[in-house]
Amino acid sequence: MGVVRPIGRVLVIAGSDSGGGAGVQADIKTLTALGAYASTAITALTAQDTERVHDIWPVPAAFLIRQIEVALNDPGADAIKIGMLGGSDAIAAVVEALAAAGPGVPVVIDPVMLAKGGEPLLHAEAIALFKRALLPFATLLTPNVPEAETLAGRRIRDLADMHDAAETLLTLGVPAVLLKGGHLPGETVTDLLATLDGVETFAARRIATRHTHGTGCTLASAVAAGLAAGWALPDAVARAHAYVQAAIGAAPGIGRGHGPLGHAVTVAERWRMG
């Protein structure tokens, strides 16, 4: 019999993307590519393609809680990644489940508020609950520019504004913020990892492509994979940043709109855990 090698376990709490480019589908692909194990708690079912979200069917709160409870018990989790929640009921359910489980594993929260096509996925009362009740569980918050503007209550027009917004977000009770700069113009895309100890910058050349569906889900899950394996946060973010860039460059060109990334690009041994 072969030797069973333990790998990092990540519980993904997020919505299902029927088009396969974002949501739990992107999370599972990412975690598998980076050598982690994914379990899931589905918050909502969506009918969507590369152009837009056509419909959303929320999962009942009690069943969402049950999914989380069972997954944390077996197979267990070394990190948790939270993505699309969709409304106040789902946010309250996740808060209840995490509070019952108690502290112990890092939690990466991707504050999914808008679909790639611009459709709102989280409304004002849900955002208030998100900030008040869920953010205290976060190890890392990973907003893009529009999400950071909503959470911080300020405009972000350039890199200086990103620094200011990151400082504001740290006052919400999260110990670390990875603010993604892809929505700002320019040939270089800059992400900021801000903690109480300072700010680290991750910059890359912008890849001219429309195939960027699921980049936020992918980045957050990639960071969670590193944390589940015991990596320090800056190392997990650095590897995740490089992985997303490689996956965008390897996009298969599927769909009429914002197509998916090439998640299998890093299955090569040089990207494995260890």
C-alpha cells in the first residue's frame, strides 16, 4: 500500500456558478491545481454564463448551516474560504455556523458584491450585516476596487487611494486586507497586502484579455490553499498572485463574454505544495 500524504483541507462556502468559471467550480479547480483538498458548503445556485447572471436560487439557511457543520466535522478544514453569500439570511447562517465551530482555522473572505457583468449580488442591508457580524471572523479580506469603495465608503481612483482605502478597511476589525487593483486603468495591475505591520505590493503586467471571469474567487482560494498548508500569509499571497497571472494567460477562450481562466495551468510539479 502507498503512503497517504496529508494535504491542506479548505472548506469553500460560496455559490455555484453553472457556467463553471467562478464560484465553487473555480474554487475546486484552483485548490486541486495547487495541491489542496476542497470541501464545499453551497450558499446559492446560479444560472449564469460568461455574459451575465440569469437567475439565483438561495439555499435555505438551515441547510447551509448543516453543510458547514458536517464539512468541519469530516473531512475537516485547515482553512475556510468564503465567497458569494447573496443575502442577509446566508450571512447570518455562516456567522452562526462559524461561531458554533469556534476559532482555530484561518478564514479568507472574498466580499462578492457584484457579478462580472455588473449585477448586484449583495444589497445594502446585507452589506451592513456583513461588515458588523462576518468580518470579525476574517483572517484576510480580499476586495476588488468597487467592493473596497463600498466597504470603506470612499472613492478609489489611483494607487494612493488604494493605500488610504486599505488603511480604512483595517479599521473594520480585519487583521489583513488584500486590495486588488485590476479595476484601475494602466498597463500595470497592482495589488496591496495591508496588515497592521505595513503594506506589501504585488504588481504585474496587465494581460489584454476579456477572459477574467472568476479571478477574485481564484485568488482567494489560492491564498486559502497556502494558509491550509501552513504557509505565512505573504508567501501564500505571492504564490496566489503568480497563479492567477498564469491562469489568466492560459485562459482557454471559452464563451461570448468574460470567459474562465485556465485553472489547470499550474498542475505542473513546480507549483505543488511542499
